[in-house]
Amino acid sequence: MARWFVYLEKRPPHFDRWTYWEKFDYFAVFWGVPIIGLSGLVLWAPSFFSSFLPGWALNVAMIIHGEEALLATGFIFAFHFFHNLARPESFPIDSVIFTGKMPLKRFQEERPQEYARIVEEGRLEAILTTPPSIISRALAETFGLLAFVIGTALTVAIFWSLLTH
């Protein structure tokens, strides 16, 4: 993948059902939720937690909570949006998340190993479906672009606040 990113490969690498960036997105939730949840719980009930934790633990919880929130927001709006919205294959918006449908040609190109496995198993006809309606696609693209613009503005604001404070 690194060779493809720097134009040393003409074709992107082949992936099966999940790409490495999708796996990383899913894994990030299992890291972030407990961290932000536990630190938030400490901040939510400081009297209870300070009855058995030292006072500095509240300060640490505040730092951890804020940093994890910043990391999650920055990651989601920078890396996640890039991989799912701004890649050339899906630009300007990838409506698959909202419609649940992907064109067969794109499926063959993006997931050749999964496509070959499904064909080999004889399940292709069972998973084929009609394309999304024009209205559902327009709604998906409008919502997705709005989320992308808001996310980009928030990411810029995050980095601006980091640089100016």
C-alpha cells in the first residue's frame, strides 16, 4: 500500500472483505470508548472517586478525557473521512454507507478477493440488488457532503485552537 501511495505501484493492493484502514477504524472504538468512558465517569462523579483516589487522579482524568476526545475527533474527521469520502474512488462522497448498496464494478475493483470467493461459492446472484433510487442517492450524498463539510470545519478549528493557544 505504501508503494501505491508513492506511485511505485500502478494498481492498489487487493483486499478481501475488510481493508486495514477499516479494521483500524473498528479497533479504535474499542480503545477509545473505555478510555473516554472511564475518565468521563471519574469527572462525572468526582466526590465519589476522590473518596478513594488521590486528588491528582481527577487532574489526570481531565487530561486523558480531553486528549482522547481530541484524538478521536481528529482521527475521525481526518483519516476516516479521507479513507471513506475523499479517496479518488469515492470522491466526492461514498454513498454506500447510507444506501447499503455498491455498484458491482466497484465491488469487483475494490474487493477482488471477496468477489472471487463469492463467485466461487455461487452466492453472487443472492447478494445482487437493485441500485438505489435517485432520491435516496441524492439524500445520501447531501447528508454525506454536509457531514464532510462540518467535519472538515471542526478539524480546522481543532488545529487552529491548538496552534493559537
